[in-house]
Amino acid sequence: MPRIALRVSPADNVVTLLDFHQHERVTQDGLSLTSEIPFGHKAALCAIREGEAIIKYGVPIGVATRSISTGEHVHVHNCR
């Protein structure tokens, strides 16, 4: 069963993964994840360049510290 990914605003460039199928690498919308991502963590909806804002809930919540690929885990290792 594909993972559930929550996108709150059309402006968001990340989704939050909301279910416990941690080993599943495809979301219900067809986003292919590049790795296993824990419950409640974020995945990139599109490529995000270094220095670009991470948008969640329609507002910036951080900045990418390096380039992030579509489907990649977005967390403290690549944003601040």
C-alpha cells in the first residue's frame, strides 16, 4: 500500500509522510522516495536548490543547505 503524504498548500515544496509503511518508497500521489523516510518526516516534491526556501504550510520553514532531489528526505542534514 503506498504511503500517505500530506501536502497542505499548493505552494509547498515538501510533503509530510503520515503512515507507518516505512519501507514503502512510493506515495499515494506517485512520488518516488529516494530512501526510507520515517513517519512524520518530510520528502521533497521537486528539486530544491541550495539556498532555496523549504515551503511547508505555504510558508518558509527553513533553507536548503545543499541541493535536494525530488523524493529525497528533507531534515536537519540538508536544511536549517
